[in-house]
Amino acid sequence: MARLLTAGGAAAHRNPDRDETLSSPRCVFQVLKRHFARYTPEMVEQACGVPPDAFARVCELVTENSGPERTTAFVYSVGWTQHTVGVQYIRTAAILQLLLGNIGRPGGGILALRGHASIQGSTDIPTLFDLLPGYLPMPHVHGNEDLATYVQAESTDKGFWANMGSYTVSLLKSWWGDAATQANDFCFDYLPRLTGSHSLYEIAAAQLAGTCKGYILMGENSAVGSANGRMQRLALANLDWLVVRDLAMIESATWWKDGPEIATGELSTEAIGTEVFFLPAAAHTEKAGSFTNTNRLLQWHDEAVEPDGDARSDLWFMYHLGRRIRAKLADSGDPRDRPVLDLTWDYPVHGSYDEPDADAVLREINGYGPDGRLLPAYTKDVLHAGPEARRALIEEAAGVLKHRKRKEKALRKLEAMQANLTRLVDLTAELGRRLKPLGRQAEVARRAAVIQAELRDARLRLLADDYVTLAAELQRDEADEAAAVARRTALEQELGQARRTETDLDQAAQQASATLARAQETWFALSSLAERLRSTQNLAAQRHSLLTEVTEPERPGRDPDELDRQADELREETETLTARLEAGREVLAAAVAHRLHLVDRP
């Protein structure tokens, strides 16, 4: 607070001017007094509606509660965070706490209440796309070519970030262990690079554009928990695969069957190509780990029970996913796979599910290796060296000295390049003068090329017309051929039907021949009976005529009664034969009719 200001803002050099008496008009304290003098109780009432007496009472309470024996804490949540001037609120609270002596003391500070368990820990890990652990900025693809350039651009002379080189090398050694050496810039090239913003909405835009094919969704429910939920759901519908990890089947895992777009018909379950995998997560009682509260106080909790069914912790998922990927790449010789293969991935496991030891992971975050000792290489020297020696070691580890030498060499090269550039400009002008005739020739050649192109185009048009004509003729021929084939098929079907009809007629004729033979036999029998009947009638007529003639003298012969009896028998036999004759005629007529019917069938 006692630093002096210079024209244009606060001093940025290592040893700024100081006024321990706080009386200089250019020290920060006096500048603050002049700046905030305008904010009188009356102005506060006009801007905020707080009466002057209430405002004064709050000021008195905060001041009385701040001193050698007591401290005051400012506690806020999203009311400040999401306000349009929330940053100014928090900054003002920081100024007040510094003035009141409430920073760095028990019960003091500025506390941001969080809406989720260990959200501060999630920020420290970090989960943001543009940060590395320890709040180190993520390198960009268009800068930070090496570790020295990165540290030079991002570090400061004093304070926390003055040791940025040490923090960065510590992180690289933690991730790549013995593979990270000073000779290879501590594997700085292994770090991924930013190409722009990669926040949630840029990811959704990339999914809609088809450049993002797969998505692992953990710890959020973007289908309903993000602004423009429709965009999020449409983006998920454009993926090849989606992995969702959560305690329950959240909307981000079921949008494809019961989302609003399914109900309105904008999306169809059958038309969605995204393959969705739901992997149940373990609850906090089913895993060991830490919570980090607003004060960054680490609170450890042990596992109470193992997860049930297929549920697993996020630590288990990430560890075993990395282990399987490394196993698949074990025989790879591709240089781009080295960052994965060189990772230190030797965490101890325990339990029936081979759960990684969360305590070992915590130790690694705090700079300890699997053996419980500090990370090797430069660390011991840095911890036991004095300020100047530590700075030299850090600069050496981060390659700052090498960067300075490279910069001097680059400046010398730039001077030489400037002279060469001047000569190149002169040479270019001379070449331009000499190339004018060639330019005219080139123009003629260009025109000739245009004419040739037009000629080729005309030829292609003629060929295209011929092609269209031949294609039309081919279509007609194919149509005629198709019609002929269809006609042939129809005739073959009719021929087959006629052959089947002929076969049926032959079978019917065979059956009718048998019936006709029986009818002929019946006819012959009836004819024989008719002949016998006529003979009998003639005999009866003769006998009748003989009986009706003039009685001649009785002659010895046959008895008349016997003759009458025989006549009756003949009449009965005649009637029987007549009935059989009629029946035979009916059978014959039926057989003839059936045969005619068979002959007339198609």
C-alpha cells in the first residue's frame, strides 16, 4: 500500500519507491483517499438508496470489529459474482480488508461461498481449458515456442509468478518424470496448445460444424444446464459418440429419446446417429478424496463402501482409460504418441476394482513422487539454495539464459537480413524492368490459352450433345428391349399355362375313356337285353295270337295256366329290362356330357 505511483500508472520495476510514513501525495494510500473522497454518505444514499445513518453504522461496526484482537470477513456468493459491476465490488472489499488489516489473519479475508462441493478444488485442478494446474496459462499454438519464451512472456520479477519457471518445470517433471530433461526442454513440446477459445459454446459450435466427433461429458448437464439448451442438444445429436458420467440418467444422457426436439419432431430418434454411452459414477461415500473449501482448506474423506454395480469414481475412469490407451499405443513408433507413452502413470491401486490411490495423486500434486520423496532433478537444489542461487537455477532450468543468447543472436541476424533485404529490393526493381518484354509475351500466351480453352469448351459441348443423343437412343433401345423381354415372359407364361391345361385335359380324357368304356359295356349289355326283350315280345305276340285264334279241337299239349304264368314272368322281366335300359341311357348321356365339357375347357 505504500508504493509510490509514477505518471501513467503503478511502477512495474523491481524496486519501486516507498514511503513508510504514507504521507507522500503519490503513495497508494493518499491516491486512494483522494479517489474515494467523492463517495460521501449522501452520494451513497443517492446511488444505492441506503440512508446515511445506516451506512455510517455499517462502517462503524466493520471498523470496530477489525484490529489486533478481532477480524472481519466479507462473505459473498453469486450476488457479487454475477453482478454487472461485481468485479468492482470484490476489488473494493479487498481494498477495505487491506486497510483494516484483515488479510492473512484468522477469521479475515474475502470468502466466496460456492454452490457446489469442492468447486474451488475443481478450479485449482484446473477444469478450465485455458489453464494448467497451479493456474499456469496454457501455451498458445502461435506463440510460446519453447519453455524459455513461455516463462519470459508469462512470469514477473517478484511475487508468486516470479517463480513461474520453477512451477512449470515441476509440473512437467511430475507428468513426464525421467523423460523430462533439460536437454529436451523438460518435454515442454508435449503440452497441447490453444488454437483459440475452447469453452463450452465453441465446443457446441464445433459439434454442429462436424469438426468435433466425440464428447466425454462429466460433472455437468449441458442439455439443460447451459444457456441455449436447444443448441446444446442439436450439437449432441451431431456427434459420432457421447460418453456421459453421472450419478443418474440425466437429460444429457436421454435427450435422444425424450428431449423437447423429439416431442416437437425437430429431431427423430431413428435419425440420430450419436452412439450414447452412460457410465454410472460413484458417490462421495464410495470413494476417497478431498474437498477444497473457499479458504483452500483441504478436507480429506475416506471411502465408506465400494461402489455398487458398474458405478466407478472419476479417478478410476481416468486412470484406467489412460492405462488402456497406453497399452494400445505400446508398440507405436509415431512421435505424436510419445507424450502419452512417456507419462508417469504408475499410481498404486487397491480394492476389488483396482481403485487408484487418491492419496498418492494428492502427494503428486504437492510435489512428491510415488516413493513419498520430493520430485527428483532440480528440486533439491532449488529448495536448499539461497535467493540468488535459486533464481539462477530457475533461469537455467527454464532456459532463460539460453533464450537471452538466442535473442542477441537473432538481433544480429536481423541486421544482416535488413542489408540483404535492401539488396533484394534493388534486385527486384531491376528484374521488373527486364521482365516487361516477358510480361507481354506472357499476356499473348495467356490470350492463346484462353482461346484454346474456349476451343476445348466448344469441342466438349459438341461431344456432350452427341453423348446426350446417344444416351437417349440407348434409353429407347433399352426400353424396347425391356418391352420385348416382358412380352417374351408373358408368352412363356401363357405357353406354360397352355401346357398345364393340355396335361389336365389328357388326364381328364384318360378318366373319360375309362368311363366311356364302362358306358359302352353297359350299352352293349342293354342292347343285348333289348334284343332279348324284342325276342320275348315277339314270342309273346305269337303266343297271344295263337291263343286268340279259333279254338281248334283240343290237342294234347301245354297247360294254358302254365302259359299264362310264363307270360306274366316275361312281362315282369320286360319291365325290369326297360328300367335298366333307361338307367343305362342316363349314364351314357352323363358320360357324353362330361366328355364334351372336358373338351370345351380352355
